[in-house]
Amino acid sequence: MKQPLLIYGNYPSGTLAALVNGAAGQVAADVLQANEDTFVSPAATTLTLTLDLLTPMAYACIALAGEQLNGVLLSLNGSTDNFAASNVPLVASSPLTGFTAAWRPYTSAAYRYLHITLTGATTATRLYHLAFSPMTLFPFLADGADLEAFVTAANHIISPQGHFLGSQKTKTERKISLSWGQVTEQEYLLFDEWAVSCVRSPQAFFLVPDSDLTTVHFGYTEPAYTFSAPMKNGLRSIARIPFTSRFA
């Protein structure tokens, strides 16, 4: 088991996105927004995106949120000259394992242009959000973190005689309480950077519970969450982070 990751989109201002083989009327830049309101999808079985970051960025992992990603092949290439002569494979074509979220690490190097290809998809495949991040490992979660907790919202149908006739489910969500306990001042800086990007200006993010595995969840904090990290005995006490993620 390895340390967890929090991956969140923090693109340079003005980042450009171009879409190839996408369905008609879709906007490539929508994938830069950390939400599930807009999306891009392939017109047939292949979807290609190119990002111009305007400046070289040394990322080391990619994360995707979408629908029906399972089994789709992801490949990623980087370039310093818009693929005129520089074209470096970063992630070799490999199948994704998550239905609604996936991630892949790769060797860090600075590239201005990134070329993302999804093959073996269908017209029902959706890509909501795409995020890149350095491979910045967070401290291990405190003991007792339940990463499998979930809650289902449903209305039960009960007959006048009290018989259970079924139910109408509306949604199932993961409800994970992320607790790190006390951390050093150096470790606290990771949380402070995350809080500035995802709490001060609320946006969704990716949780990788174990950076040795492919499991990842795309979600958000509770609306009333207050980030705090008071000093105690020379260490910072990170407030529990209530994380909600849509269950596939």
C-alpha cells in the first residue's frame, strides 16, 4: 500500500483545448471544467484531444471523469513543439478499469502540448473532466478511514397491509470521511494548496486512496465544509474532509 493522492485541475490561465473525432456541437474546453454538467464524447469509437498549456508543465499523472470508461484504451503523448518533431509517449495504450473515473501515473517531464486519445469507446462514452497533476503524495490516512462507505437514497413502496413492494432508487453516493490527523508543517502545505483550489474556489477533485492501485473517485466536499489546520504540539491538525462521490 502506498500514499494517497488528491488530483485537481489547475491549468495555466488561457489553456487551449482542441477536439478531434468528437460528436457534433461539443466544446473541447468543457473538459477543463471540474464538473459533470458538460462533456465530450466520440462520434464513433475514437476520441482525441490536444491541450496547449501555453507554457511547459511538469505533470506526472492524468485523471479522467466520465461515463462508460471501463475497457476504453487511453494513450497520452507530450510535445514541446506541437508534435512537429517532438512526440513523446507518456502513457502507452492501456485499458481503463473504472466506469466513472480513472487515472494513470507517468514519468514527469515538462511539455507544453498534451495529446490524449481514447480508443475502443462507444457513442455512449462520456468524458466530463480531465485533470493533470504532479505526482504529489499526501500522508497516509489516519487509522479507521472507511473508503467503502456509501449511502443510497430511495423511496420504499409499502402496501396498506405493510408488505414491502419494492423501492425507487434515486442515487447512490460514496460518503467518505477523510481524516489525516496531525501532519508536519511541510505536509500541511499540500493541504493548503488543495484547499485554495478546491475549497476557497469550490471545485470537484479526484481522490486516489492508494497510489499503487488504479482505484480513483471523482467527487467534492460538503457545501458547508470549513477547512482548518490549527497548530498543536508543533504539528497541524487537519480538519476531517467530508468527501462525496457518485457511485458507479
